[in-house]
Amino acid sequence: MTGQRGRPERPLDPDAGPVQRFAHELRCLRRTAGSPSYRVMADQSRVSVSALSRAAAGERLPSAAVVRAYARACGADPDEWEVRLKAAGEQVSQYGSTQENSPYLGPAPFDREDENLFFGRGQPVEDAVRLILDQRFAVLTGASGTGKSSLLRAGVVPRLKTLLRQAGGDVPVHVVTPGPTPAATHAGLLAARPDGPERLVAIDRFEEIFTVCRDRRERWRFVDLLLSAQDPTGRLRVLVAMDGTFRPRCAEHPALAETLRRTVVPIPSMSRQELRAAVVGPATASGLRVERTLTTRIVEDVVGQPGALPNLSCTLREIWRRRPSGVLTLAAYEELGGVHGMAAARAEELYRGLSPAQADTAQRILLAMIRPGEGRADACRPLPRTDLCEWSDPDVPEVLELLVRARVVTGDEDKVQLSHDALVTSWPRLRRWIEENRDRLRAHRHLAVDSLTWQAGGNDPGGLYRGARLAVADALFARHSQDHDLTCLERSFLSASRVACRMDRWRADRADQRLRKLVLALCLVTAGALVAGVLAWDQNGLADQARRQAQSRQAAALAGRMRLTDPRTAALLSVAAWRLAPLPESRDAVLGSLTDPELDTFTAPRRTSTAQDFLTGSGHTLLHMEGGHWSSWDVTTHRRTGSGRLPDAPVTAVGPDGQTFALRGRGSTPGALWQLPSGRRAVSGHVLGFGAGPDSYAVLDPDGRARLRAIDDDRVLFETTGADALVSSVDHRLVAVCSAGHPLSVWDTASGRELAGGWRTLPMPACSSAASTFDRSGTRLAVVTADGIGVWDTATGRRIADIDHPDGAHLDFTADGRFLALAGRNDVSLWRISTPDAPVFRHPLTDGPLTDLALDPGRPVLRYLASGTVHSLDISGPLSATWRDRPVGDQLLSPDGRVLATADQDGGQYHFRLVATTTGRTIAQLPTRTAVGPERRQTTAVASPDGGPLMSFSPDSRFFSYGTSGVSSRLAVWDVYNRRERASLDVDPRPPGSTIRSIALSPGGRKLLIARLTPGDAPTGEVWDTAHRTLTDQPDVVTATRGAALAAGFGGPATSLPFGQDIGVPLVRPHGPAVVALSADGTLAATDGELGAVTVWRGNRVRSPTAVLPAAPAGCAPCSQVTALAFSPDGRTLAAGYDSGAVRLLDVATRQPLGGSLSTPGDAIRSLAFGTDGGSVYAGSARVPLQRYVIEPRSVVTRLCERAGTTLTKSRWRTYFPETPYLRVCPVSKAGTDPAPPCADVCSPPLPSPTQPSSAPRANAEAGIRARVANANGSRSAAR
């Protein structure tokens, strides 16, 4: 078969030598076979194309494996051609010795007979010669590859020998290497001979005293012999060549270190001139010429690279072989790949021509010549031929001969080694082998030394491997697969180690057996005592457990009693109760402290009934005045911050910063101001009060005019007539003037102009500084009117809020003006200005009338003063939540609490999306749908005028059904797990004109229940098969089934449906459908009752018909309407949500509420669900669709400790628990900071825009959805 011809081959001259003659014969063989292409020959012989083409290139003889493959591909006898190859190899040896005398030595170092070819090192040679003539001892040191050996052998030694011969006759010269026993080997050579001639001993590879010689004493004895050459009587001169990386180790011998300080000749990298001489000199000496461009190129490639000289020599030798006549050309250099690739290319070419078995053998041989560096670079090592003879690999002699012939390895009769150290770094394959086998190489070198030591010690068992060392050796040198490169001594050493290890185990087993018998006897003797001790300890443990449980209940009860008077201590006692024993009572205690809005209380010490108290500094400071003295107290740290004396006059008011007091005058005497620290200051009239800022006060002068004056200079800021009270903004820009029985007026102090506004039409029932207030920016004004509280926009005069609180007073805005705090006769409340229908926070007053109120501008804390006690209330729920100005149309939490479904209305359309509760990110923007029929092509779910969104999760939370109510609708079932639509149902009205009121999915989403209302208000139901999209049943009565909180009944009790279990709970109430929650296992049901009560049912019988949550306070209609219920996954806790936004917890077992209401944003709760672990409660509302509350006791305990900011001291612990060892209930935290709000774990992640679905990663949400948790859905009203 004749293949296509590639590019023409280079012509050959059969008379040019045996190499080109053999290549010519191979080409003739190929032509005889029909000139097949090298690609075809490679496919037949399984040898690479490049190897086959190079075999006939005439550059060098190919390997035997390549020749045999070439012959087989051409149909010739491989054995015959292998004989021809050997004959050609013999001719090459003869031809090279007579005609191929290259001036370049290749990878081998220069020797003494190569003196005429050694160029470029003239200066180091002269320095070394001068030093050894003066000192009799010199050391050549430099990096690997800088030519130390060549410099020593072909440079310094011949030059020194010539000089010494001229001075005194013939001088014996000996060039040796240290070897493993340098002192013993070379002692005679280095001995002093006072009567003999001058001798020169050159020590090459001096670093072998560290790498090969392991005996420290042998090493330093050899050094001492060398140093003795400095004595002229010994008639000895010593020249040493050493790798520079080993010079630090020479410091271990002080005398050697001192000698090196003055006898070292450093061998630097060759300069450009030296490199040029090294390239051109040998060629000129041999009558050849080197192209100038070649010299320049080689110098640029090699300069500054200390390890490149061996590769340079190999490259020059190959260029010499490729010379077209007597000229060494740049073209040949570039064809070879340059200096850096020459050595590696030669080695790689040889390796690729080997068979797989030979390649493995070559790898083992080359790695055996490597000494892996320990803290330094890897190096070569000589390999004794005797070691190779002991290898079990039969291919070793043949492969070794190939390596020597290719100049990869050099050797003599005793040992072989790499031709040069540069091969370690320049050949990538060898580098990779070393890295892959570094641990084995290091272990093998240690094994060789250890086996020799063991043999030298008379096979002492103490020198064998044991334990971890033997395990590592067994792992690295398996007996039959990885021990080909081990010597007989090393194999014997490992075998003896294994036998010794087995014997040690046998002896240990015998000792263990005897010990076990002894221990068994002792155990039998002590068994009775141990059993008795264990029983006693167990009884004591039970008693201790009972004692701790009793103390836990006692601490929980005490915490409940102290919660009103000392909430901080109550929180610590709650934590102590939980630490002592995690009981239902202690859980109730910690949740009670968590939900208690009272953060702290503070009363000035030793207060009497005649004292006066004021709350100043935005609620941070309490001013206490009694008996002619005043004192200021930090309400957070309970520490006194100042004190002083007061004149004998009542204090009527205190400035906002607490630095100025208003004193009442006696009779007609004007009042006065008392400033700290200056003291009394007279005023012109009766002080009405202070401005909102700390630098003004209002005074009624004798001329009947009320004036607002600056405290510093008494400058008049504003004045008017007929005023009973003046209230200014913080910047004094606006002043509200109040006169009893007359409308309020608001003035701009800068222009003197009265502002127009709705406040001018309402007469003021009473005037005081507590009846009106500006917000901090002056843009809003709140006023107590006869019918409640009014809030106006001061810029437009428009009334923006009406708060229904007839007895409100002590008004204060939050820093951003969004909320207004006020005090009534019986409670303190917080109102959202944008939605003032109901308070977002309400707290009853328990210890007398309120006299002052302040909102902390930096923290969500409300403080009020009543009967001399400052109360700090947490209002983080409403203040910290992300409030939506545009409410969502509807929302529904999945039963497992992982997903929130929302329906946003945009005009007449609803957009549905699913949101991950853990991140607040959208995980599915539900696809648009088109209504049935060409006349109804709609792209979104459109609500009818009387309709709204319909949503339902299956009890396992895997499926979600949605649509819109109305006369006609299309309902979809969405697979939450796989994020795809499972079914789309066109549910036409049956009977015509009926509307859908609610829907519910069965477990697994297989069936969909639809509740309808006919035009005559008659209830009817439908059951749809979602898989086949068919109507399967039309029951008369609709019920709430297991796992579906569907309050869709319109009359009578609940009945059983085809896909649900009858729970026997009536769903019909006079005011509408009931709110229902079912436990995960279906055994418990909860329904709402009158005035916020909740009833729990078990199965078909009433568990407890009693209201288990207290009724709502009087006058709070939203507080009495339950809007959502949910059971925890274990059914032990029930959560109830109210129209007021409150969320309360109930312990189902004890039927007692767990604390008070959680701190929420105050928006009506529409949906509730517990997290999968029961440690979190998720709530949804229109303005804050996603809320999370952590109720897991361990997290709550941590929060309470942060809130308290301290722990129970040992003295207080003994007060409450005198018989219990001290237990630090909380870690000690930094004092002097406000306690953290108890509900800081509330989160309300912002939901994406309804028109732009989120592109956030869905991995977390999907992973959560995949966890199927059998949990009941929170109850929802279907007719909302």
C-alpha cells in the first residue's frame, strides 16, 4: 500500500559515516515496501510518526525498539535489522574515535586531557592557581552547573601541574571524589610525606562528605586530613571543588570554616566575554568557524543562567555534527531547539523510543540516581553497579546501555550517574517523576542507609523498622509490585523488620492475655462494689435532677412575679430557670421575658413621696429633686452622673438637656431659672416651659405678652399676646401658640407670619406643653384635640392623620417622624402616621399616672416616667420592620414555613410569585396564562370586580395552586419542588353565575377543592383531579380537610371529602367562616373564638372548649379578631395572629400562653407558619409580607443575656438559690450599654418589585423546598 507523500526528506550521503549509511538503508527498505507514509507505518507498528521519521533522518542511530518497528512496518525481518543496528553502532564507535573528534564534549565534564579545548575561565584559573601556590589549599565553589568539575580538571589542575613542574620537576596529580568513607579511602593519599615530592590532590564533588558519607566522625577526619595540607612540611597541596549550597554546612567544622574564609575562589556565572570564548575557542582550536549570529544568540540565551553550561556543551556538539562544512550555523542551533531544550530533547527522544517495559526500567534507573533535596535543591547521586546487579528487573543491563550510549548517563566500572545535574531541572519528565515519587525516593535513601547500619551492627534487631516507619516502608515498597529497585540487603532488612514486628505482636498478645486474666479477676472482685456504687450514683442523680427541676420551676415563678418591677432581673432568673432544667415552665419563663416589652425599670434610691422627678436628655437621664438637693441618674447604667443643691422653691419644668430648671416664684414674685453649674438666674415673668431645643424657654411677662427667649442672652425669639402655652420646634423656626378655648395658631418666627392650616378650626380644650409637639424636622405637628389627636403637615396645613385616642397627652415623634408616641390614662401607645387606624404598640400603665414620655432617637426604645420610676420599652418591632407603602394583595406561607406566596395587584391584574423565607428572594415568578377562547386572550390572572386572589399550598408544601376568584377563572397548580406548572384548570362556573370563594389542595397536590357561591348565595363545592384535569365530584357541603386550612363552609358542620379526613370542626360562625389550624399529624385542630379566644380540639371531640388566650383589652377591636393560627411541627406550640398585628404563643399541653405578644410591626397578620425545626415563627401581613421570629429557647436565652448585659452575681445567686452551687447563667458583657431589644431576630426581607422578578440564585431556596416536612398550613379566611 502506498500512502500520500509528505514533505521531501533531507538528502543523505552514505559515505558520510555509519549513521547516514544506516539511515540510507532504512529509506531503501521503505521504498522497497512501496513507500508507505509514516502515518500508515505508525498505525501498523504503534510507534510515533516522529520516532519513525527521525530513525531515517541520518542524525543519529535510532533505538532497537524503533528499528524493529520500522522493519515490521515495511515487511522485513526485525531480528535482521537489529543485527544491522548493532553493527552500525560498532562502526559509529570506531568512526567517532578516528574522524568524529568533536571539540565539544557534550554533557560530560572536561578532563585533564581536554585542556586544549577548555576556554572562558582564565581569571578563575589564575585566582585558584595563585591561591593554592600561596596557601597550599584552595576551594572552588559555585552553583550547580557552573563548571566546577571542568574548571578543576581541565583548567586549574593542568595549569598548576605545569607551574609546579617548571619549579621543581614532575608533580603527581590525583583527582578523586570523597565517596561514602572518604577518610578511610584516601588516608594514604593525603598522608604527610616530608621526604617525598610535591603532590597535588584535587577533590571533586566535595559535597559528597555531606550527601554520601553518613558517619560524622569519618567526615571530619577526612576534613582534618585535607586541612593538614596547609603545613608545608607535608609536601601536599589540595584543591577542592564544592557545590556552593553546601557551604553553610561547613560551619559545623570551625577550622574548615576559618580556612574557607581566606581560601575560597567563587565560581560565578560566565560573563558574555567568557561565554563567547567558550563557544568560539574550541571551534577555532579545531580549525572550525562559528557564525557570529550563532555566538551572539547562544550568549544571549545562556548568560546569567548558572546551570546552562552542560546543555550548552551538548548543543554545541550537536551543532558541530550538523555543520554543513567547517561552519557552525545558527540554523542548526534553531533546529535543535536551543540550549535549554537540547539535553531534555535527547533524553526525551531516547525515552519515547523505549518499549513500555523498558520505559519503566529507565524511570527506576534514573530515579535511583536522584537524591531528593531536604531543604535544598534535588541533586544527583552515583549509583553503584553492584546495586543494579541485585535488581530483579531483567531489562536493567540493556536499558542502562541505551542510557549510556545516549549520554544521559555516564559511568565507569564501579558506578553510573547522570551525565550532569542540569538534567534534573531541564528534563520535564524527570522533574515530574521526582515530584511524583519524592516520598518514596526519600524513604529509599533512608532505607539504604539504615540497612547498611543494620548490617554493620551485626544485624542488631534494635536497628530494624517498627511501628509507623515499618508501615510507611510497607506502603511504599510492596513485596511484589514496587521492590524491583531494592537491593538484596534492603529486602532482607525489610523482611527482618516484618518478622521482628510479628514477633513483637506475638509477645504483646501473650502479655495481653495474662493481663486480661488478671484484670478479669480484679473485675469480678470489684463488680459488686461497682454495681452498688452505680445504683447509688443513679439515685443521687435522680434526686439532683428532681432538685434542679424544682428550683427551675421556682425560678420561673419568681421571674414571672418580678417581671413588672424588675424586668432585667426577671430575664436573668428566666435564663437561670432554663439553665437549671429545660422544662415547660422554664420555656414559658424565657419566652415571657422575650415577649415582655419592658427592657428595664429604674427608680432613684431612697425616694420619698415628696420628691420631684423629671425625664430629660431624650429619656437617658432621670433628674431627682428632694430636700433642696438634685441628682441626675443614667437610666441605662443606673449610675448617678451629677448632684447639687437647689434653692427652696418648687421646680416647675426642666430643659430638654437637663441643665436648666424653672423655679416657681412665691406670690407675685417672678420665677427664676437655675442653670448648671452657674446657679440662679432671674427672669422677667412666669416661666411657661422650655422650647424643644436646649437653648430657649417660654415666659409670660408682667405686660401680658408671652415670649420665647434664648437662655444664653435672654434674646426674644418670638412674642405674642393672650397665650397660655408656647411650643416651639427644635430649631425655633415654628412656634405653636395655645390659648384655652381658642384655636391653635402656628407662627413662622423668621417672617413673623401665621401659618394657615386645619388646626385653626379646632378650639383647644386645654393648654400645656404636653398637648402639642413638633417632630424634629418641624414638618409635622401633633395636637391633642377634643376628639383625639390630630397630625398636620406644617408646610401645607393639611391634616394627615387622625388618631382615635380621646385622652392622649405627652406626645413625642420618632426621629424620622413616621411614628407618634402618646400616653393615655391607662396605657402608652405608638401610632404609625401613615396608617393611624390602630396603634402598632400598646402597653398598659401599672404604677400610677404618667408624668413624662420620651423616644430614644438612636434606639427603638420608648421611656416613660410614672410615680418616680422610669420604664424602658422595646418598640423595635414596628420601628425596625421594612414597611411597604403599597400593600400586597394577599400572601400565604407554606406549611413548612420555607416559602411565601404573594399576590400583588397592578390595576385589575394580579402577579403571583414565590419567595424563599430564609433570604427574601424570589424563587419563582409564576408564568402568565391565557384564558380559554379566542375572545379572552389575557396574559395575566385578572380579578373580576368582586374577586380577589386565590392561593393554597398542599399540606406537604410541594404544590401550590393559585388563581383569582370571580365568575370565571383559570386555576393553576405549580410544582414547587421542580419549579414547573403541573396543571392548568379551566373551571367554568357550575352552575352559571357562581363565583369561586376559596380553594384547597390535597396532600401530594392530586386533588383540588373549590368552594363556590351561587347567585342565590347557596354554597357548593367541586373536587378536581389535577393530573387528568377533570371534575370528579360536587359535594354539597365544603369542609376544612387535613392539611388544608380552608374556611369555606357556608352551613352546618364539616363533612368528609374523598381526599381528606373529617376533623369534625364546625366552620360556620355568625360573622363569617372560622379560622382553623391543623397539626401535622392531623390529631389537633384549633379555631378562633370570641374576643380573641382560641379553642383547641382533638380528633372528633372537644379537647378544651375554654378560651386559652386571654380576651382583648377594652376599646381595641382589632385585638379581638384572630386572623391566623398555626401549629408547630411537633404540635406542642400554637401560634395565633390578630388583626392588630399581635402574634401570641400557646403551650398546647398546659393550655397556657407563652409570654405576651411578640414585638411585631403592628400590621394585621394574614398568615402564620412555623419553621421546620419549630424554632422560628414566620408571619405575613399586607405591609410587611415576611416576618421571622426566633423562639428556640437556646437562641432566646442568648438574646436575653445580651439584653440584660450582666449576669447573676454569687451574692444574688445565694439569695435566690441558697442550696444550689453557683451557676453563671450569662457571660459577662460590657457594662454601660443599652440592653438589646428582645426581638432583634425579627426580620422582614424586602420583596422584589412585582413587575421585575428577581434573578437571585435559587439554590438555597430549592434545597429548602426539597426537604419535605409534614406540617399543617396556617389558617386563612377564604372570604378575606
